[in-house]
Amino acid sequence: MALKFWVTAPFFYTDMTQPWSEVFDDMLRIVDAAEELGFEGITINENHFQNYVTNPSALAFSAIAAARTERLRIMPGIVVLPYYHPLLIASEMAMLDQMAPGRIGMGVSRGGSRYQLDRVGVDPADARAIYEESLEIIQRAWQEDDFSYEGEHFSFPQTTIVPKPASKPHPEIWVGSQSVEGVRRVAEQGLNLYTATNHGNFEPFGDLEALLQAYNEAVAESGKPRGEVMVLRHTWVGRTEEDALEYFDDVLSEYNHYMALVQGTGSTASREGRLKARGVGTRDDSVINAGLVSPLDYQISTDDLFNRYADPVLTTPDRMIERFKGYEAMGVDHLSCLMAMGQPVDAVIENMRLMAEEVLPAFK
């Protein structure tokens, strides 16, 4: 299967003096451009209580995106399941699937940052178990009538969600996982994998290959059909290498914001550390003040960037095609391109257009 291209709506809100409605409108423009330019789909980021991702409801925004598009596939996610009651997520996703049958998937995870868990009253040590129960309940609620549940974290009497999803057996599930242990679990469950570098951007070569090897080995051991694989990459295409680095400062800023949120959750010094499931870390309320993330200050050279890092992919069309053909050969099915990292939205859409004209045709 040829590699398919998605874009990401990240809701990165660096300037909080700007009305948030302008960020919202920018994300809608990206949705419209993705539909017009022939991208396969869009992933809708969600997060709470800070300006790194300022979208408190991926499902609500996905409903708006579904209503204004006709063919674009839409994935709200990642939805951190421990934040919510699973029956409500199952019901809202079913409604969304009724709006755009066959175009809706859902990205889920246990959550990689304790800041939000601390604020919604979830013990980070319980997040994994809550996630596992939630995922089971959601899948059953989509397919069963009058089912009851007795678990460690959820219990309820006979319940039927109305409406059920239009898609059968249910909307696609994409599990966000960045560790060897995690991707093996996704494979064993027969679910789709949505993965990215475990500690932000600037990923060394070999990490993705190791994750995919672990996923494929677990698929073979499980005997279940292989799910599809989507990989997130930070991208910017330029007519020249210099053009491709025009907004490097924004790429670095986005990285420093992300790293501030996940610092203390694991080691980045070795591949083993990067591919290990992140811990919950220690509580640190100082990283966010009045909703504003205090970014770290990593400085990274642009010298020979394309050959030093697997991600970001900031380069010319021919080299971008070369890199992505390699992903295709590795068994990656979908690529989610994160372009909006603080650049003007007009520049983002123009870059989407250039990518649609110069890169996507190589993967028809």
C-alpha cells in the first residue's frame, strides 16, 4: 500500500496576547486546505490547562471538521482516556461517526504527562489500569446492548449507548504509543499504531526502526492481523535547503515547549531510554504559570540536519521523497505531518500546497 499523508492541527498558542479564536480559525484553515489539496486525513490534537496544545476537546473540533469536509478522514487524538468516563467517550464518538461514516477514527492513550492527571484527580500510577478498562468499555459499548461492567475503576449496570456508530464493527482505533513495551501491547490487541519520537523532536536514526521491529514481531507472535501504522513527523519542504530551514526557530521553540512538559519522565541519553515507557515523573507545578509553559532552552545546530536526525524532515522535495520512500519500505502506512509550529498560517498552507504538488504525487 502506498504511503498516505495526513496533517496535524496542533493548536500551538505561543502568543497568549493573541485572541484564541485566531488560533481556532487557523486550524480550520488547515482543515480546509487538507481537504482541498488531497491529504488523506487530519489528526486533531487535544490537551488541557496550558498553551502548548490549547484544544480542550478534540471531539468537538472533529465534529466541526467533519461538517465542513466531504472526503477528509478525521482522527480526534490523542484522547487521554483516564480524563473521561468511557461511556461518554463511546457515545460522543458514535455521534461523530454518524456524522461522517467511514471517515472517523479515534486516537487514544494513557497520557504521558502527569500535570493534567494531577488536576483532574487521577493518580498517575493508576493511569495505565484506567486506560485499559476504558478501552475495553468503549469497544464493548460500540457493539453490545445492555452490557454491564464491574472493574477496579469503573462499574455500571446494564447500559446501551444510543446511537451506535455507523461504521461496523466500530470506528478505527489508533493507539498512541512510543515505547517498545507499548507498541508490542498495541500489536497484541490487533489495533492500529500511532507513534512519534518518545521525547519530542530531533530523533536519532534507528529509533523508529526499532519500534516497528518490535511491533511486527509482536504481530507475528499474536497471530492477529497487523494493524496500520501512522508516524508523526515534523516537516517543512523548501525549494532549496535554505528555504526549508526558514522557520527553524519555530521548530526549535515547539521542541523546547514539549520537552518542558515531559522533563523528568525518562532518559533521552540512550536508545533504550528513549524507547522505554515514560514514567509519571515527580510533580512539578512550576513548568506552567497562568497557562503559559516555560520552555527549555535546548540549542541545536542546523548543520547537516537532514543527515543527523530522522525527525524533523526539513528539506527539498526530492530528499523528502527519498526519506518517506524509506518509511514506506519499512511498513509505515500513514504519515502525519506537523507543520504548524508557530509559523504564520499563510506560510503553513503554502507549504502544504508545495508538498501536495511536489511530494504527494510520488506516492500515488
